[in-house]
Amino acid sequence: MTAVNSRCSQNTEDQTTDSAQEEDSSSQKAKSHEQNPAGYISNIDLENGFRGFGFSSELIKTIESKGYKSPTPIQAAAFPELMLGRDLLGQAQTGTGKTAAFALPILERLEDKNGPPQVLVLTPTRELAMQVADSFSSYSEGHPNIKILAVYGGADFRYQINALRRGVHVVVGTPGRVMDHMRQGTLIQSQLKCLVLDEADEMLRMGFIDDIEWILEHLPKERQMVFFSATMPSEIRRLSKRYLEEPAEITIKAQKKDPKLIRQRYITVQNSYKIEALKRVLETSSNEAVIIFARTKAITQRVAEVLESVDHNVAVLNGDVPQALRERTIERLRNGGIDILVATDVAARGLDVERIELVINYDMPFDTEAYVHRIGRTGRAGRNGEAILFVSPRERSFLHNMEKAAGQKIEKMDIPNNDFINQYRLKKIRNELSQKQEMDAHDEKEILILEKLINEMEEELKMDPKTIALNALKLAIGKSNLLINDDESWLTQPDSYRRRNERYDDRNRGKRRSNYDVGAVEKDKLRYRLEVGFRDHVKPGNIVGAIANESGLKGKLIGRIQIKEHYSLVDLPKGMPSNIFQNLKKVKVMNKELNISIYTEK
Ligand code: AMP
């Protein structure tokens, strides 16, 4: 249910409960729209759309040109308060329309004069800063003189200084860079009339609280303050009590409503088979664009490399990616240049790309809030979306917490097995063939040439049309096999077995026998050499971990490991697919590439 409370700060204690008597008229209207799954108020509920809030006709025209029909609940509640210049404490998540909730009234109240900034918006990440600045720019289309500037670390400092010198109305930035500009006097704060703290809880989580207090302390005494936060931890309450003056309080409990647009499922998979499971899920996904969340930068890198090796169009977004490249990556995701983004939580915060139809939680999120934020990357602007959570047998107990946070059941999903994948592949070929037929109807000249070729083959080589068609299909499929026939025994292991197996793997990782265990290689195995050894402080567990992760091999299938001074030897099952072999070459252990090769005794 979406609940809206809008009232003064005296009633802060029960701010998440509905209180009919205290709701003002805008929130009353907002409440009446509960049937609408997207959370937007329909025309019937608010016939006036964006009229009646005191917005200029230019702004209304701009909003209507974006296709917005009526305000979202947070907007309906926030517009009147912000147009009056009141302070505001808003509890709302991304996807609720909170950016427009503060951006539209702020734009309307700007003075049309060039000079030091009048509005400062603080965001926790560069991505969100860019996104909010973009929103401001697009909402100010009807006000061509209004200048918006995003300032964040990693972007060109001189450009920002020059823009600030020339005069901007709204600055949107991350705390560190904003402080730098304030300290060196390039961001003059004396004319600031309004400050917005966006995603305040995230700022807190990312350790920006001292920076924010520093910035707040340096603002003029007379100013409007707006805090938005998805949750309301005590630290944010403390900040708001200290810095906001009799704020209007708005709470949008949209969490339970929005995820309904998102089909949420989980798969149970042992850690060592995650990458294999991911490949299977992606192969059978028909979603336009996918974002995969991983816990660390190293995992994002590794996952992306594996996906690239099986011809996915993939890019990485993590803290190591330079800012300019991040921007390009997001743009490419937006315009279809890439279809899969493998990201860490921090790098992907605030990401708003409508093409994302599937969110894969490759690693369990750190907490339930992160889960809700992650799945919020799909189902944008009222679209449908899908989310899949990878859960190891021992993480199963967290599932219930995620369900509670998302306010809906997370259904069980089977990892696609060989049969399913093969059916999917055949269906895809069939679809592509029939589409191709329609496409080629336009290309008559080429068809004539191809028909001539077929005729020649029929006559000269005495080939029947069926054989030619078959050969053509084989050509189109390429070198890889049409049907998958990989080991899938791990898909059907019962949970209890998987749990036992996982414990077995964990226990054995650290104490696998090494040097003293030299002997002949077992007959179903092959001995490989890895270019990492004692001098690199490598332990058997590191090698097992890397190989299991990369190859999807069960820990117990990894045979003897011998660690030598400069290199190591490991016995692995015969018949390693060449793409896994190639990938293993590049995998780094103790910061050194394994550069795996088949071992030949001298
Ligand atoms: P936000 O919560 O600010 O991240 O906004 C989520 C999405 O909703 C953005 O893509 C906005 O463009 C869109 N949006 C904001 N307000 C409205 C509205 N009143 N009607 C339709 N879409 C909206």
C-alpha cells in the first residue's frame, strides 16, 4: 500500500502510520489512487494534473511534453509545501518520482538572474548527481536561461570552476567535490536559498555525514532545506532536528507497492557453480538489458570476463572505472551498445536506465535495503521488470528478510537445465529464421545472387536443397555446438547434499594436501601448471577457489595441488572446455595471472 503523510514536525513519532485527521488535502488525493500499480495518480483522481500548484505555464508544458499525466503521491504532497518555501523531510525511494518532487518547485522559485548558485543539491554518488542534474536540465527546457551544473570527483575541475565563474543557478554535487569548491571559494554559498540532501541515508551509509554537517554549517542562515531519504535512521532524524525548521514531513511507503511490478525469483546455487548458473540464466533470458550485482570489484571483473568469453555484450561498472568511462558505459547501456552491466552497489546507485528489464543479484546484497535498491534498477517509470537472487544453501535463511523488505514473495526458480537451454536455442533459431525471411524480402538483389548460388550448387554438386539448407544453418551456428551437453548433475543435487558438499569444499579449501602429495596423475585427470607459487604466498585454498569459481568445477573434482617455489601444479578432470582454459589463463591469484598450461615433465 502507498501511504502518504504530510504534516508538521510536532508529530514525528508515528510518522509511518496513516493519520486521516492530519493529512492535508494533497495527501488525501494521493491516498485515493491505491488501485494504480505504478503508484501514479490517475487522471480521474487528479483531474487537474499539474495545474493548481502555482506552476508557470512553461513548466506545465514541459512536464506534459514528457508524458507525465499527473503527480505521483510524493509530488502531490511535496509541491504545495516546497512552493511555499517550507523545509521538508521526505521519506521516499527512487522510482517514486522524488526528483521531480523537489526539482519542479525549486525551478519555479529560482530568480532569473546570473550569479552565484541559488540551489545546492547533494547526492551520495556521481551517477546520481549526473542523473539529478539531467532531470533539472530537462525540466527547465521552458526556461532557457537557467543553468545547471553537476560537480563530482573524477570530472574535470577546471571546467567546473569556469562554469561556476560564469554563473549557474543550480549545483548538483557529491559532498567531497562540493566541499573542495567551497573551500577554495569557487562555489560561493552566500546566495544559496535552498539545499537538498538526496538519499540522505545513503550518504550516511557511505560515511559522508561529517562532510554534510560541514557543508550545512557553512550555509547562509536563511535558506530552505529539503531532506530526502529512503529510510529514516536516527542519525538523519538528528540532522533534520538540528537543521530543518518546522519541516513538513512526507512519508511514502512505496516499497510494498513498487516491487509488485517486478517479478522476483531466487535460485539456490552452490558458490562454485554460480558462474555456470549465471551463464545458463542469461542464455535463456529474453530481457533487453540486464544488470548483475556482485559484491566486490574483483568479482565484477571476473564475471564480465567470463560472460564476454561466451559472446555477451558486457561492461563493468565499479569504483575502479574512471568517471569518463562510467558515463560512457551508462550511455552505451542506455542506447543498446551493451546489454549487460556487471556492477557493485556503490557504482550503480541511482542508475536509471529504462532498458534494464532484469536485475541479477549474483551475490547476496549486504542488507535488505540494498536488495530493494538493487531491484529498483528495473521496473523503472512504471515498466515491468524481473529480479533473480542467487542464494547459496546456507544463505537461504536471509531469503525471508528480503521478502519482508520487498513486501512480496520471492518465488523459487530452477536453473535452466540442458534440455531447457536446447529447446530455447531451437526456438531462437526458428524465430530468427522466420524473421530473416521477412527482412530479406526487401533485399531482392542479394536474394537473386544467393538463389543463383543455390541453383549452381544443386546442379554442379548435385546437392539437394535440404542439404544446402542444413549446411547453411551449420554455417550460421558457427563452431560452437548447437546443443549443450554439459555436466548438469549439480543442478539436481538435493539441497542437503549441496549444503554438505559446500561444507566439505570449505573445510578442505584451507588444508588441501600439497607438496608431500606428489604422485602419478589419476587416469581421469590431467596435470596443469600455474604460474603462481610459494614466493607469491599462494595457498591451496586460493587455487581451489579461483579454479572452482572460474570453471564451475566442484571443489572435490579438483585433484592434487603441489605448490613449488615459482609455480604450482594442479590435477584437473580431462576434457576442460577451451573457453574455460582460456579464461583460467587470465584469472589472477595473489595478483598474478595463472597463465595455466598443460604440464609436461622434463
Ligand atoms: P525518481 O523517483 O525521481 O527516480 O523517478 C522515477 C521515474 O519516474 C523517472 O524516470 C521519472 O522520469 C518518472 N516520473 C517522475 N514523475 C512522474 C510522473 N508524475 N508521471 C510519470 N512519470 C514520472
